[in-house]
Amino acid sequence: MHRPAPSVEERLAAEIASLRASGHSLAEIARECRISRQTLWRIEVGDCRRLSFDVGQKIENGIRKMRGE
């Protein structure tokens, strides 16, 4: 049976977890993404119901920047 693709929220939670595992703090990631720590934390723990396009873009851009892309 085909497994559905992860949602945007699940994918971003995995990206945040990866950055944290590599030694970055939640505060550092939030500063780079220009969003609140609480928003990142809610995504990380799966408490984000509907992520706005703007917030998703900020997180993706911040993650890319932190990875040097």
C-alpha cells in the first residue's frame, strides 16, 4: 500500500529536529528564521494545525541559510 507523503508541518519538524541534533538551539533557529521560538516549538512537537505560507517560507529560508545553501 502506498504511504502518503509527509505534510509540510511534518517535514519542517524533521528539519528542525535535524538542526537541533547538529547542535543548534531553538532560539538560534528562530532568530535565523525570523519567527518566534514558540512557533518553532509547536511545529517540532506536532501542535501546529495549519501553517501559513509566510511562516513556512521563513522557516524554509532560515533552514537553507543555516545549512549554507
